[in-house]
Amino acid sequence: MLSRVAHMVYWMQRYRERVENVARLIDVNLYLSIDAPGDAQEQWEPLVITGGDSVLFKELYGEATEQNVIEFLTFDERNKNSILHCLRESRDNARAIRQVITSEMWNELNQLYLYIYKTAGSKGKITSPYEFFQKIRSTCQLFTGITDTTMSHNAAWHFGRIGYLLERADQTTRILDVKYFILLPSPQHVGSPYDDIQWAALLKSISGFEMYMKKWNDIRHASVVEFMLLDPYFPRSVFSCVRRTLDSLRAISALSEQGSAYQSKPEQLLETLCSELAQMKVYEVIKTGLHEFIDNLQMRIIEIHNSLYRTFFSPNAYEMIYQDHQAELKLTE
Amino acid sequence: MTELAKETFFSGYDPQGFYDEYFRADQQVRSAASQFIERVNTLSKSEILNRQRTAEQFFYNTGITFNTGGSSNGIDRIFPFDLFPRIISHEEWGMIERGLQQRITALNEFLRDVYGAQKILKDKVIPSELVYSGRHFLKSCMGLMPQQGIWAHVSGTDLVRDKDGTLYVLEDNLRCPSGVSYVLANRSVVKRAFPNFFRNYAIETVENYPEQLFDTLQHIAPQSRRDATIVVLTPGIFNSAYFEHSYLAQRMGVELVEGQDLIVQDGYVFMKTTQGLQRVDVIYRRIDDVFLDPLVFRPDSQLGVPGLMEVYRQGRVALANAPGTGIADDKVIYKFVPEMIRYYLSEDPMIANVPTYLCCDEKDRDYVLKNMEKLVIKPANEAGGYGMLIGPYSSSAERKRFAQLICKEPRNYLAQPTLSLSRVPTIIRNRCEGRHVDLRPFILNGRNVYVMPGGLSRVAMKKGSLVVNSSQGGGSKDTWVMRKQVGSC
């Protein structure tokens, strides 16, 4: 497939995943605020920090009230990670590659965008926040479902999947990074029912509460960290996302003329990361420092993204592939 | 005979002395439209308006839109659409189809000749200076022989009907005419609005156009390329017809590429894929000649592919339409198409030309300058309805300005009598009013000449307006060619 098009499928899905995650974070936080003690406003700031936009937010809004944070994360186009902005990016990419995706995919994404765009322009904006964010989440999930059931699982589909899996892995690390330190035992809340609600909310931010409970039955900090980073089966854990990204890259190699014997550069990077995560023990993570561990993970994801760009997406990618292939041939000669 | 409701949607509709595609001057229904009118008359006003609204919503939701200059918020305008189709009888269509086949065959002969032996110029049927001074005549294409000898693969000829019912060819659009995607979209919308009608009455299908186009493109692949790789070349997302480019690529199942996706290496054209370079054999290009190759034409072109023309010259890639084709739809050369038909085919033209006065001819020019308020004055090489003067609706200042333009650049202007285009009933703010239409059937010239039965009926939505171009606020309608009725007389 065309390099430019592969790049656009990747971003269409990556932005779409970001939209879903932001909507889920807001939704979970809204629910949480029902049970929160008096100082509930504090819980909105981490959402801004998670997105990595706190400087911009402070500049534009100052105080992290519920209303300000929701506006900033949902409709504010100055925020490159806002739902409206990401949805537009996703849709712009989709529109440019309508010949590659299916009409059913496009219609769903287009209608969601038009809905959010109209809501952004209307006065009262969100009348029922629960329904509003639920609709965004479920439409994004619907989009993923339509993608899986109407599009051939060809190279384009795999590049899209890589896009949303990397985004998902990245989001999970961010959510854990920000929330974990806030939730670490504070003397007055330890063991209180509110503490448990908060930890449950962290898991709900990645739709993982129920599956976590099935596996662990009660909430322990180390188990939560393990579940979010290293669980092999939960679809939003970093390990699971990274492993499936590797699957997709292998499939892309297998579809190529060189065949599955050939291993692309990003594939090599992912292979290394996967085997590291497979052997990683959670107590080691916590011993060496969760924050440092997450920092390193995020750097690795960026490195993988850059390598994907150089190998597949950039206008000069064909030269890379050619050189790689030549090198392979020399090795086998 | 069904008993009609006392008040129907067409009650009080007045053709106002124009040729109306549904009603004769005596208010009787034309036979091609009678079944449809009967059907509409069984619906209440609100049912009709509902269907119109549903149709508009469909265009919006599915993003069938066009840009006139990239809009920043990504909300595009939908192409105004009207539910009431233009309806053409089987008999009349037969004449149109044959007339268009004849015309495109002659135009292709002309292109082959004018870039080759130039017999028609030597025989002085067409003044050679008019060809050489044509903006779209490309010297660099002299002596070229495109695959299968075909130059104009895709064309969209504009037809209009005058007051007395005569059909004329208004323009031959041989340079990437657009609109065919709207024909297909309109049809799918109208089918949803009147499903039973389509089940019960025989209307010619237009939906196989993409397959026909694919077949045409395959036909011109360089020989020995059995599994030819075909691509659609677009200027990009900001082009007003981007939706169409992407739609056609999708429907044909081929890649939609931009200039930056292609590269010339070792004498061939390749596209840049995630698996390296892949050879391209046929390019259905939707960019103008001058942007195709910065090494040959405009050096500042970002849309084209450096080196493309040399590969084309070597016969290693096919381009549709062939570069240089534009000389045949120069509006000055247009005047000579009836001569071409006689010269190359020894036949009389089946569809008439609109009488045309060339401003480079002294006698014609005098006539034009003296009769400006009666004439439509057009530049020879503009598209989209830009730069025109419609005499009867012009001010004296505008006429003065055009007189100056004509005297300054006589080769670039021509004039035609103002036709009063035929009308079709159209839904205007909950009512039915007549609006002027033209018709653009699409013609494919490949293994044989295929004329899409129907085409894009463009409609001037503004009251009294004769300008149907989308860039000038025009909309569109579906076009129905009725199939021969079996078992009825």
C-alpha cells in the first residue's frame, strides 16, 4: 500500500483512540465526583496532567474546575489533545483515504464528528454529560467493530491497528503515571472506602475494573500496576498492546514480497520490548521506580513510532526498505 | 386512471413559456414523465418535503460534499440536490447516444490528426493559426501516438435544450470533466426516496460506470502488461473534486495517488508503497496538463511527477486523458466540430452546435460588438462558468469592459446567442417552481464508445438564472433515461 496512505490510516486510528480515551477519563471522573468528599475539585487536575498539557491549561483557564477541565479536554481547539481536535484530525485522515477504508467506517466517524462539532457550537453544550461521553465512547467502539468486520485484514488494517494499539499503550502508561502517585497512601484516607473507590476509578479509566477483580479479587497497589503494565490478557495493558502491535508488524512483513523471513526495524524494536515485558516482575518495577520505568516505556513507544515513520510512512521510506532488503540479500548470499 | 387529489404538488405550476421537461405548453404531461408525476401525485406535500430533507441529510452524513477552497473546520458544503429528476424518453436518448458517439469519435480523429499528419489543417478545414494559438495545444505532444490511438478517454459533454425543444451541444469537456460521482450519488439517493418506483418502472442504470471506466483504463495499458496497475492521480484533499477522485478510486478498487506518491526511476513510473516501489502502468489523472511534469511544463508544479512525460513518450505508462487533448475542447475550436464530423466521418452531425461567433474573425467580431446585449460572451478556455457575460442580464458598464477585453484579445473570446434553457420542476422552499437545467452525460472511449444513459443534470437554483455551474450556486438532479417499455405501445 502507499506509504502516505499507511501513515494516514495509522493516524486516523491513533487519534480516534485518543478521543475514546479522553472521553472515558472524563466519564469516569464525573462518576467519581458523585462520591467525592468536599475537596472534589482536586481530582480534575490529573486529567490535564495526563494529557501533558497542564502549562497550556493554566495559561488559558487557571483553575482546574470541573467545568474548565471538561471544556478544555472536550471542545477547546487550542488543546491539540481535545476531543474535538483529535476527532477532526481523525476524520480529516479518514476523508483523505476513503478509497481505502469502507463507507460504513467513514459514515460513523463523519457523523460523530458532525455531532461533536454541532454540540461545541451550541449554547448549553452538554445537557447530559453521562450520555454525551457515553455516546463518544460507544461510537468509537462501534468504529473499531465496523473496522474489524467490514475491512479486509490487509496491510492497511494492520497499520490502523498499530496506530490505536500504540496510542492505547501510551495512554495507559500516562494514566498510571499520574494517578498512582496521587493515590499512594495518604494518612487520612488509607483503607477508607473512598481510597478503594479511587483505585477502582483508576482501573475503570482503562475499562479494567471488572477484569482486574476477576483476576485479583481485591485491590492491591502492586497488583494494579502489574495488571495495567504487564498483564498478558487484558487488552489495554501495555504488554498486551505491544504484543499485538508486534503481531501486526509480523503480518505486514508476511504480506510483503520479502515474506516473513524479513524483519523490519520497528519489528526488531518491538520484539526486544516484548521479551523484556514478558519477563518483567512487578516488584522489580516498583523497586527500580515506577516513574522511571514508565518514562522509559514512553521513550520506547516514541522510538517505535519514529522507526515506523522511517521504515513505512515517510516519502523516502522506499529507499529504507530497498536498502534493508539489499542488506538482507547480502547476508544470505 | 387514478383519481387525483384535488390539490397536488404540481397544482398551479406554471412553465411560464419556457420549454418544460415535464409539461407541454398546453399543460399536458409529457409521456416520459407521466408515470413519475402520477406517483408524486399520490404523495402529500409533507411526504414529498420529507423525502427531500432525508436526501439532503444523506449527503451530509455520508460526506458527499465539495469544497470551493479548503474550509478550515472540515464542514463542507453539500452540492444542492433536488429530488425531482430530469426524465428523458427512450427514443430521444437513442438519438443523443448516437450523436455523442459520433462526436467523440470525430474529436478523437481530430486529435490524432492535429498531433500527427495535420491533414485537416492542410486542407484548410480549420485555420491552423487557431490551433497553434490555442492555450491547450501542446507542441511537445506532436508525433505522439497514445496507446490504442485514443486521446480523449473520458469526456463530459454539456447539452442544453432551447425554447423550441432543440438539443444543442454547448461544450465538449475533454479535460478531466467532473461530476460523475454526483450522478451515482444522486441515483442512490433517489432510489431510496422512491424504491417502489424503481422496482416497477424501467429506468436505465448508471451504476456500472466505475466498471466501464476501469475497463477503459485497462484497455490502454502498455502492451505486455496483463495485470496492469491503474491509479487515479489527484491534486489532493483541497481540490474541489477530491470526493470524486476518491470515490472513483474506491469503486474501481485502485490506489488514489498524489504526485508525491509517484517517482520516475530507470525509465518507469513507480508508486511509493510500504513494501518499496511498485510499477504503475495507467494513470487516470485528474490534474491539468501543465502540472503533470515540472521538467516539461510548469517548473513550479508540486502536483506532478518529474520525468513523467518522458516515460509517457516511451509508451511505458498511459495517461488518461492524453496530454494535449485540451485543444479539442477549446471553445473556439468547438465551432469546427460539425466540420470535423463531416471531414473525418463523412456524416452529418446528429446533435447541433450552438451558433458561435468568433471574435478573431472580423465580420463575427463586428456582429458581436453590435449585439452584446443579446449574446452570451465566453472566454475560450475557462471552465466553471467564470469570466462570462450574459448579455440580456448585463449592465452597460460590464458590456463596455467586455468590449475592451474582446478587442484586446480577440482569439480568446467567442459569443453565442442566449439560449433559454429548458426547465424542470424543482422544490424551492416547500413549493414547486421551474428551474433551468443542462445535462452532462459522461462518455468513455475505450474498447468502444460508452455513453452513460443519463448524466449529471445541473440546475440553476436561483430564480431566472441560466448559470448552472456548481461554483456559481448551481445544484443537481438525477437524470432518468426510460427504458423501452415492453408490451406497451
